[in-house]
Amino acid sequence: MNFAEVLSQEFDIKLLFAQNIIELLDGGCTIPFIARYRKEQHGTLDDQVLRQIAERLAYLRNLEARKQEVLAVITELGKLTPELEADIKNAETLTAVEDLYRPYRPKRRTRATIARERGLEPLAHLIFEQELESGSISDLARPYINEAQGVLTTEDAISGAKDIIAEDMSDDAGVRQALRELVAGTGRVAVRAVSPEEDSVYRLYYAFDAAYKSLSSHQILAINRGEREKLLKVSIEVDEAEALAMLHKAFVWPGSITSDLVAEAAEDSFKRLLFPSVEREMRSQLTDRADEQAISMFALNLKPLLMQPPVKGRVTLGLDPAYRTGCKLAVVDETGRVLDTDVIYPTPPLNQTEKAADILRKLITRHGVSCIAIGNGTASGEAEAFVADVIRDMGGKVSYMVVNEAGASVYSASKLAADEFPELDLTLRSAVSIARRLLDPLAELVKIDPKSIGVGQYQHDMPGARLDQALEAVVEDCVNQVGVDLNIASVPLLTQVSGLTATTAKNIVAYREEHGAFPDRKTLRKVPKLGPKAYEQCAGFLRVSESKQILDNTSVHPESYKAAKALLALLGYTPEDVKSGNLGELQCRLQAIGTAEAAQACGVGVPTLTDIVANLLKPGRDPRDELPPPLMRQDVLHMEDLTPGMTLSGTVRNVIDFGAFVDIGVHQDGLVHISELADRFVRHPSEVVAVGDVVQAVVLQVEPEKKRIGLSMKQV
């Protein structure tokens, strides 16, 4: 198989680009590096498409390897025919290969294998060939009576032969595929309650029936979970008459004395072997489809959460709310360094409101706190109301934001947190994490398993390895898109940088602690175990703002420094002009020369030159700064304050298949159903909103007893 040709056709890219991508991947290049620094070689594809190509390449290679394994096994059995070999080599999916291999795969002891052991396979062939137009079935079967083998009568012989025929039919690749297509096209999924009188969260599915092809991802996952919990029973239904007609057309030839026996074997095969097997496969396909959709949704939500704009240059107080154990406080400076910690008890059962307010005011005044991050866990509502009262008493000089604290407790109890804050109790580490999530969400959230961040649906039901792979790819892309400050980055953050491993990340931090801050990028070469290839992959993503080389604080790769300097000289500038920001006429001068001509003169491609220009104009640029800032508050609403028709600002907390949950400042997120997201048809909520978006929403309904708030974005 020519992998490059297949990828070229499937992704509609030039054959040369496909070949280059394969060579780069095989050469140990990472997706972020290829996406940013090898644009000329792949036609400026983005990182998501490159990942899809890499995944497809892995599948194709796995497919080719499996074909060779199957061919070797069938050859060893002495049953490989030219036709079968061609079918296997031309198969386009692993399922097709396995279907072709199925008749030759070792089987457990079945009725058919027992019949073969009793010497009935020749009789099965005679019956299945359907060439006899006259004679007696009994006469045909009589020679196969063998009391020693347990074949006592002609009926026993015929029954065993039919078992062999039924199994052979169920192993037929063409029939299996035709039945799959029938299920996919007209099949239905029927769900019933195991105990209809027992109430549960799955009551919606107690008498549920839907077309196989129309089931949505969240329905499939809910049904699967209900089945695992033994509350639901699930089956796939198909038109049996149509399925049997398909089998008859494939195997039954009228006019023979054995045709009726073959028809009986076909019916037995369908009911006992073929349909149960295909039903399991089709259920598995449903689950795979739902898993991929859920994983895709999780990844889609994770990226904007990680890319939320940081609250830069502000001393921040993190508050981890609780009842009995009190609200933990941690003050961090602009860089995330811990300045102070404390515990207050403004919530039940102690209700030490005045004492808690006094401590909070002192911390705010002592350290110049300008914003407060409140975790959204237990007692968050009470803590938010308390903070709002304190802010009001202080004249509104401080603002606050409720942040998603999912995973903070996991992080605080981890070895990583213990190493980072050995002197702090684990509950206070949570408060530090919450504060840092407001200060720099990306730098803090990379320390936490993405599955614990809580922006998906049914994430605990997903195949772990596949989910980890997808989410780690998102984290890697985000970290490398933003860039990392080499002199303050933590080990977890550095580990996500292209080309670095946990070992090299630890070595970088160890080198920094021993020798002081890195003066420039090239000093990275002195870090133990960070070889030339790793340096090539990581250097462009690591920033050194203190470096005398201004390009070290940009995403220009060191391999392009010569081109950048040549461009500056060509346009009449110097590196000092970059530092002083004196490049106001750069674009005009470049247009006068021509981008293509300038690229040729500098020895790089147009995409690379374009990136160099963007970085020269904005050295140290953080792409998150271009996004709307997070929504900060100074006062709090309660659910009873809401009335239908109110318009409120809110932050999107989660996007799911049927809508989006929005934090409107009342501690209970409201749901904007997919039908209320826009005045047009919306195929999926992600077309309209993303996690972290600040939106305007109208209150449709409030149900305090059920803790439900219905919102609309259509009427704004």
C-alpha cells in the first residue's frame, strides 16, 4: 500500500505534502513543530488536520500489518487462493480483513466443529451445492451414519450437516456486510426497563425506540450506562423477513432436493449465529461512534478552557469554600508565588462571619489583592455571598470570579503538589490552585489530569487510552500555541512542550535552579540529555524574555534567526528597532518589495516569512490576550432574585450535545438548550458557543425546588 497516495486522496492534499508529512513524523518531529515550523513542506495545514493525518497513517500501517499476519496464517493452513489473497490485499478496513479471516480463525468447540469431527463435512458440501434434482435425502445421508462417532440416524447426519452450513453462512464476509448495512439503514434500537416499577434517572428510556442511524451520542452513552447498571435491557431489531430473503438470495437455489435444507440452515444461521454476532458488532459500532463524539466534545471544550485569558499583573486571592472545615484562603502574587494563607469560617455550622470578614479584609489590604477566585464546589454559594458583602463594605475596589475547581482536590493530594508546596496542608494547596487558575489557567491546569477538569459528558465511560490521547493532544497544542517562559515554567508545563519529556523538563528546572535563569535559548543545549533533536523541536516554543537576543522572546525558531535578521536589513531596520517597537512602516516597506521576493531574498518560504513578520511586530505576544477578558463580578444574585425575562451576563461552563451550561452568578448554572442558542437552526452547540465565552442570556424559567434555570440566547 502506498500510504502517501492514500493520504493525498483522502485529505485532498498534494502527494508531495503527504510524503513530507510521513517523513517528518517518521523522523521524530512532533505535530506542533510540524504545524508551525514546516509549513512549506505540508501546505500550511493546521495542527488538527495534521493529527488526523497522523492517526490515519497509524491506522493504515496497522491495517497493512494485519493483512500480512492474516495472509501468513491462511497460507500456513494451505487454504490461500488467488481470489482470497486479492480480496485481503484490497480490503480497506480492519473489519473487512477480519471478515475474510473469520472462516479460518481458530474457533471454540461449536455444534459445527463437533459435526466436522464426526465426519459430516462432505455431506454438508453435498447439501449446500444443491445440485441433486431427484433422489432421497435419507439415501444421501445414510453413508454418514457412524455409531462410534455418535451419528446414529440419517436425521443426526442431516442435522450435523446443517450446523456446518449454518456456521459457514455466518462466516461469509459478503453476507455479514450486507446485514450490517441493513441494520444501519433500517434497524431500530429498542430499550426496555428491567424493572418498570423501579424509578431511576433512566426513566426516559424505559420504553424507548429509535432508528439505529438517528441515535445521538448522549442517548447511546446513557443507554449503555443504564444497561451496565442492570436497569435497562437493549436490543437491535431488524426486519427478519427482509434479512432472511437476503440470505436465501445468497445461498438457496430452488429446484434441488436439498434446497429446503439449505433454507432451514439459513434461518438457523440468522437466528442463532449471524444476527447475534452482527448485533454485538453494531452495538459496538454505536458505542465507538458515541465515544468518538464524546471525546471530540471533551477536547473541543478543553481547548477554550485552557486558552482562557489570564488575569495578568494582579495579586490574587484563592478561596476554596467548605462548611465544617472552613474556607481555605491563599494569596499569590503576579507570578503565582504564595504570599499568605489562612482559614476562615463564614459558612455553617460556625457562621463566624465578622471574624472571617476581618481576616479577609486584612489579607486584601496587606497584599494589595485586586481579584478573588472562588471555587465552585461545596458551599460556593454561601462563600460567594460572603465575599460580595466584604467587597461592598470595602467600596468595590476588588472584584471576584467563580472558577471551576474540578480537579483541584486531585492536584492538592498529588506528589506534584507535595513537592511544590511541602510546607502547606493539602487543603491550602487547593486554594493556591484556584487562585492560579484565574491568574494563568493554562499553566495551572496542565498539572491536572484533563479527565478531572470536568468539561465533558460521560468521560468516565470513555476508553481511557483513547480519551487520554485526545486530551493530551489538546493540552500539547495549547501549550505550544501560547509558548512557555523558560525561566518560570514548572515541570508539568515544560513536559507539554514539543520535544521535551518528563526527564528533560526536570533537567531544565534542575539546571535553572543550579545555574540561575537561562540567559538565552542556546543555553538550553547545556541541559543534560537534551540533544540536538530535542532542541530543534522545543526551542521555538520556549521564550526567554530576559535575553539580549530579542528573537528569543518570540516564536521565531533559532533556525530562522538568520532569515529574520536578513529581513530587517532588507527593510532598513535593526534588532534595536524591534526592541523599541519602531517598526511602524514595516508592512508598507514589505509590500513595496513584495512578500514573495522578500522571502526568496531571505532564503525562506512565504509562510515562514509571514510568521517572522508577525513576531517582529509583536515580540512576546500571547495569543490569549486577543480573547475577551473573563467576566469579573462584585455582587451576587440568588435564585429567588431571578424572574423570567431578565437579561444577564454569564460565562459558558460546559458545552454538551444538547446545549450549554452558563454561570450567571447564582451558583446554579443555567441551561441554554440547543433550540435556544440562536435564531437559526443549530446542528451542534459548539457552532455557537465555547467554554469560557462570556454571553448574554435571558431567563426563561426558574425552578428553585429542582435547581433548574432555563435560559435563552435567542431573545437577546
